[in-house]
Amino acid sequence: MLTSRFRLEVDDIAIPDCRAQHWTTTREWLREIDRSVERLSTCIRDILQTRHKCFCESKNAECGENAYETVLTQSEVLRRAAQELAARYSKLVAENDLNNREIDVREAKHRTEIKILQAELEKANVELNRAKEELSGCQQEIRRLNSVHSSLESLKGHLQLQLKHRESECSRLGTQLRKADDKRSRELEETRAMVEHAQSALDMMRAKKETVKRAARAQKRRAERAENRLAEIERELSARDSMLVELRRELDNERTKTHRIERARSRQQEERRAQEKEECEEKQQLQYLREKLAEMDQKTRETEEMVRLQLSTASAQREALSGRSSGQRTNREPGREKTMDKKEEHCYSDGEEQKDGDMEHLQQPTRPLHTNINNQVTLDAEETGSGSAPQCRELEAVIAELRGQLAEARRDAEEVERRSTVRLSELRAQLAQSDATNHSLQAYLAFLKRSYSSIFGGSPPRLDLDEDADAAEIVAADTDGHPTATTVIAEPVADG
């Protein structure tokens, strides 16, 4: 029973890569000892059974002496095997002490490396705080852009309202101009007809002047009445000319207002260019934030890889140490059982439980490692002991906090980028709408120019955004260029 248990524990011991050949030889030697002990136990049982049979059947003294000699021989063999086993055990104890010293040196190295990693994590925290400050600056810039956008919205509404008022006024003035033009054309036709009639009457009076002297006074009175009528017509025409001048003055006022609208449009274009420049600066800042986040992710991955390699090395070393310790404990079991036969079953059960615990402890490092750095830090804390457990927990907390901060910064940067993109698209749409409104205003101004040309028969006035006096001079020149009907009517009267 004892030898079978010893063989199972020897077979399950993990062999380190550095001394695989030595451990293989030791294992084979232990197996041979186990087999020899089993053979000796079998021989002793056979001898005892044979001796019992001899005593029971023949009571032969020679058979007993032979059995006794056989027992002595086998006991000598067992004693020599036990001496060899004790020598091997002393060598294993010395090797175990040497390995313990090596493990202490490696743990000291691991502690220094953990301190270096903590310093690197502090540097990463400083860089993360700097990135947060830059992100807050970007958020302030976005708030300022939002305020600019609200002011542009209010300006847009005001300009649209003014445009509607100007359109209504222009339509009213166009209707008045058409009505005045129609009325003037009718009055001119009537005046021309009257002038022709008066001219024919004067011709008839000149032809009949010699023959109809008595009708001279009547004709003179008729001529005076005709002159009075012509004076009245001239006064009416002067009144209509003053009305036309007033209409032209109103048209000049409308042109001035249009000039002001165009100035506002130019200012709006300048604001749009400034806003586009600010958008480019914001995009550059966002690109810089992305690069900083990528650098921080790379540093975090490098730190995780270093910690993972160190943890895997420490796990392999602790696995070898645990295997050797369990082998030494099992090597001490046979000596205690030889002197304590009454407690054999109790020790066997305790040994089985200890073996199961050691096997579970040895199998833990060989399980598949997860990529999560928190599980690796927890496993290292369990195997290291009370000395390095606080440092490992602190390292785990720092890494978890750094990951959370990186994820939060990444989410904030993505949210800022998304909002900025949406805001830029909205501003571009509004600018496009403003351009469309400006184009419609320009088309309306062209329509007013064509209407002016068709009404007054001259070239459209020249529009200048900076000099309003030129427009007034052009209107005055157009007014002087159109001859009044007074001159046309006064010429035949002068001839009379």
C-alpha cells in the first residue's frame, strides 16, 4: 500500500526543463527501488506462509532454519536499499536548498522589475492627465462654436425677415411704376392728339385770315384758350415729372438698402471663412488627440506583455519548487510509518489529502492563461505569499484604473469628434442655404435692373457697394436724359 502511493506521487512530479535528464534518472531509480521493495515484501510474505505451512505440517527444524536464513538475507538487502535511499535524500535536500536560494534571488529581481513598472505607470498617468486637459480645451472650443452658430442663426432670421419686407416693397413699387407708365403714355397720346388738332386749327385760321377778319377776335380768344389749356397740360406734365422723380428717389433708396444687404453678405462670407479656419484647427486638435491615444494604448500593451512574461516565468519556477517540496514530503513518509504502525491509516489519509492539494496547486499554473491582466496578477498574488501580495494588488489596481481612464478618454474623444462632425455638417448646410439666398437676391436685383431698363429706356444704373452717391448721380443723369413733354407742346405755341 505504501509503495504504490509513493510510486504515484513520484510519477506525478513535474520535471523542470533545465534538469529533465537528472529528474528522469532519479525517477527511474525510485521506481526500481519501489519494485525491489515490492519483490522483497512478496518474498517475505511467501517465506512466512511457507514457514507457517512447515510448522503446521511437518514441524521440520531444517525448513525453519532455511526460512530464517532467507529472511536475514532479504533484511540485509532492505537495509542496504534504505541506506542508498537516505544518501539520495540528503542530496535532494542540498539541491532543494540551492533552488530555494535561486528562487529568493529571482523574487528580488521581480520586485525591482515591478517597481520599474510602477514608475512607468505613473508616467502614463501624467500623460493621461495631459490628454484630459487637451480634451477640456477642445470642449471649450466646441462651446464657443455653438455660441457662434446661435448668433449666425439669429442673423439669418433677421436677414430673411428684411428680405421679405424688401420683396414686398419692391413688388409694390413695381406695380406703381407700371401704373404711372400706363397713365403717362395715355396722357401723352391725348396731348399729341390735342396738339395736332390745334395745329390744324391754326393752319385753317392762317388760310382764312384774309377772308375771315371778323372772326379774328374769336380766333384770338380761341388761341388764348388753347394756350391756357396748353399751360394746364404743362403743369400736369411737370407734376407727373415730379412724381417720376419721387419714384426714382424711392428706387435709389431701395438700391441703397440692397447695397447694405450685399455688405452684410460679404461680412457673412468673411465669418464663414473664419469659421472654416477654426474647423480646420479643431480637426488638427482631434488628430493630435487620436495620436496621443494610440501611443498610450501601445505603451499599455507593452506593459501588459512585460507583466505577463514575468508572471509566466514566476509561475514555472514556483511549479518546480512545489513539485520538489511535495516529493520531499513523500520521501519522509516511509520512515515515519516504520516506527508508527498504529497511525498508518491516519497518515495515509492525510498524505492523500496533501497529495490532492499539491496536485491542484501544481495544475493551476498549467491551465490556459487568459489575456486579461487582472487574472494573471491575482494568480501571482496567490502563489507569491504575504510578502509580495500588497504590491501585486496595488499593481492590479493601477492597471485597472489606467485601463478605465484610457477607455473613458477614448469614448470622450469619439463623442467630441462625432459632435464636431455633426455641427460642421449643419453649419455647411446653413452656409449653403445662405449662399442660395444671396443668389436669389442677386437674381432679384438683376430683375430690377431689367425692369428699370424696360421702363425708362436707358442702361441699368451701376451698383457700387462702397459709393452710394454714384447711384444718385446716375439717376439724375437718367432724369435729365428723358425730355419732358412741355418742350414738345411749347414749340407750336411759340410758332403761333
